Amino acid sequence: MSASSPAAKPVPAADPVVEKLMDGHYDRQLAAFEARIEEAAATLRRAHAAMKAENTLRS
């Protein structure tokens, strides 16, 4: 009888989510979303101010 060698365990494939987490991908995405939200909020504030000024009665 030959000695059976222990079965080599396959190396698990790296999880792409963990890879993205470790290289800062999600931090960059968050920063981009925050910048976009701030830009949209500023645009809405300007539009609101313009509409408010337009609806002001002038004598």
C-alpha cells in the first residue's frame, strides 16, 4: 500500500470585495459621491435663492 499524501487544499480565490476594500476603492467612491452631493446641494441652494428673489415684490 502506498502512503496517501494529504490532499492539497486549493487556495481560495481572493474576494474582489475585500480587494477593493483594502486598496481604498470604496473610500474613493464615497469621496466622489460626497462631492457630487455637495455640488447638487449648492446648485439647489442657488436655484432656491433665485426663485425666492424672483417672487419678491418690487415697488
